[in-house]
Amino acid sequence: MSNPTIPYKIYLNETEMPKAWYNLRADMKVKPAPLLNPGTHEPMKAEELAGVFCEELIKQELDDTTPFFEIPEPIRNFYKMYRPSPLVRAYCLEEKLQTPANIYYKFEGNNTSGSHKLNSAIAQAYYAKQQGLKGVTTETGAGQWGTALSMACSYFGLDCKVYMVKVSYEQKPFRREVMRTYGASVTPSPSMDTAVGRKILAEHPGTTGSLGCAISEAVEVATSTPGYRYVLGSVLNQVLLHQSVIGLETKAALDKYNIKPDIIIGCAGGGSNLGGLIAPFMGEKLRGEADYRIIAVEPASCPSFTRGTYAYDFCDTGMVCPLAKMYTLGSGFIPAPNHAGGLRYHGMSSTLSELYHQGLMEAVSVPQTSVFEAAEAFARVEGILPAPESSHAIKVAIDEALKCKETGEEKTIVFGLTGTGYFDMTAYEKFHDGKMTDYIPTDEDLQNSLSKLPVV
């Protein structure tokens, strides 16, 4: 313990930072199903997406053959403010658990946004600026994506309109104020500002909202406001592409010390951090060069992988977005107002859904009280207060480490610590006061939502 053979923190220098994003889809023999036009059920064409997304991002979204996309120099220069991020050996946690497992975590919370979201936010803002746009619209759940995008838009001088899921807007006023500090306007969703928001409120009076609701509002505003486009913080292929910088750095750091992970764990909401973390490792697995056990961890209150259906569904509650084939609980599913706001999306990335469908990765769901128990245990020994989303990965990493303790196996576990929890103190307060509950939807709840899936 006093003289570890591997450093506590493995740092890459600036010259070792990736110069290109890795497109995992290029190595997939069975590609993710294409986005469909909701009216014709035909694959979406670039020109059909042009009114919603930035032109360069559309190219990245639809390209499933190009393995690498060069990271533009202005984005690489911005990355240098907080990247490469450290890969940390959790020696203190290992000692506390008395496990033979070697535990590592990739820490993405070392920037003002407090999470990995900035990796894609700065890229999307850059392409919007290059296109000559005035501003962008978006949704945010926990607030990390909205914070990251407000920072990126401020950097490039773009207007930023954020629709924040109402329950998070109320639970996290300080996260909201960080966005406003960077110049963004923040509206609780669903709102009376949009036609789709008014419709949702009429159908679900008093609803606490969902990411699907907020997406619908942000898309409506983008498509009806000249000079604006919509950007998304997860789910889409372009976002997983940008987030591959996480996995590329992780693999480079491990390779420095000839470390090969046995288990790779990430929390799963829409798929951005999980897809980014596992990208190069899954690429090796697809090419037959190595094998890894990859585990996606989702909240039991919103279990799209573990209890959802693999089918085409709307990406948003208002049913104005394209159809995506994914593991879904139904676009009308309104999850319980739990405290992992970034994991409340009703569906999952099409890329990750296809990989899961092929049996190339596992998924587990966990209740939030056990997640906060793991978060507290981690914070007390590793000195970082983790975000509730990240703590799902911590929970399963601890579970796997304890299994190693039982069997005596010395496995290497890597998980993504995607952000900090300093804006989540209301959640920690409820946990400490014993007021936190575990809501798990019934089969009837899910069936009611899934029965409304579009027929494709």
C-alpha cells in the first residue's frame, strides 16, 4: 500500500491525447439499424435531418464505415484545459474491501461542468459555429449536459436555450444557476412555452417531466427558430463518437503499464459515457483481438436494457423526432423522479442496443438506495463525492470486487467515474435522512407504455 507498483494516478501528457475520435460502428459486422422517418418509415436522409442538426454532425451521425474522425485543432486545444483526464487506481477502496481485485476508475469530473459531457458539447458547439448558426437548443436531465453545453456555447459566442427536466430543475437550483452564469436560458420542462409542452401538460397534469419531454420541446424551438439547431448530449451516434476520447485515453493509460482489464463497467442512461468508455475495448472484441466482460448499469426505476423491448420507437415523448431502433420502455414512459436525472431516458443508444442484442455486453439494474450506499462508501475512502449517475457503476464495481474476495481471483476492474455530485446534495440529504425510496415500475406500468410503440 505504501509503495504501490502502479501509480495512484496514471496521466497521459498532451502529446498522447487522441487526435481522432474512434467510430465503433465501423467495426460492427451488423450495423445499428438506421433512423427512420416517422411518416414514411424510410431511412432518414441527410437533407431530412438538416433542419434539426448541424451539417457536419449529420455526416458523423450517418457514417458507419469510417473508423476515425480527426478532432479539429480548436477542439483539441479546448480539451487541453482538462484533458487528458486521470486514470486512478482505487488503492484505498481495494484496501477497505479487502479484495484481491485491482480497481481503476477514469475520472471525468475535473472540469467546471463536473462531468464527461463537455467532450461532446465543445464539439457540437464548434460545428454549430462553423456553420454560422446563431445558437442551439437542448434538453438536460441532471443538468450536467446543460452545464457543459452552456460553457461550450459561451466559449464560441453562441446562444444556448436549455429545457431542463422539471424535477431536476427543482432539485438542483445551483446547477441551473451555473448554466445561467455561462449565458444560457433555462426552462423547466414540460413548459407552456411550446405546443408539445402544453400538450404533455394537458395529458399529464403535474408531471415532473422526463428527458423525452424536454427533447420534444427543444426540437420544436430549434426547428421553428431561424439560425438555430438542436444538439443532444447522449443517445446519438455522433455523441458516442466524441465520447470515445474517454476510452481511447483509458486504453492508452492501461497500455503504459501493460494492464489488461477483465471487467469494464459504466452507468447507462442514453449511452454517452458507457459508449465512450468501452469503444476501443469493444472494437478489439469485435475484431477478435481481445475479450472483455462489459457491464452496463442502469437504475431499477428506468430499466430500458433489462426490462425494455428492442424495437423502433420515438426518441421523444412528443413524437416529433425520428424513430430509432433501441431498447426502450416506450416514449411515453415517465420515470419516477429519482435522483439520477441523467439516467432517466426511456431508451438506449442504437449502437449499444445492437451490441447488447448480440450478447456482446451485459446489463444490470440497481435500486437507488444501494447506489447511494456505494457512493458514500466510495467517497469516504477515495475522497471524491460522485454523481448519482456515476455511482451506479461504483455499486457494481464494488459488487464485482467482493465476488473476487469470495473466489480469491485477482481480476482487473475498470469503471467510469463520469462526474462529481456536488450539485446533488439534496439527493444525499434525502439518503442520509432516510427519506429516499426505491421505486421500481411494475410489469403493468411498462406494458402500458410499451403497448403504444409505433408499428414499423
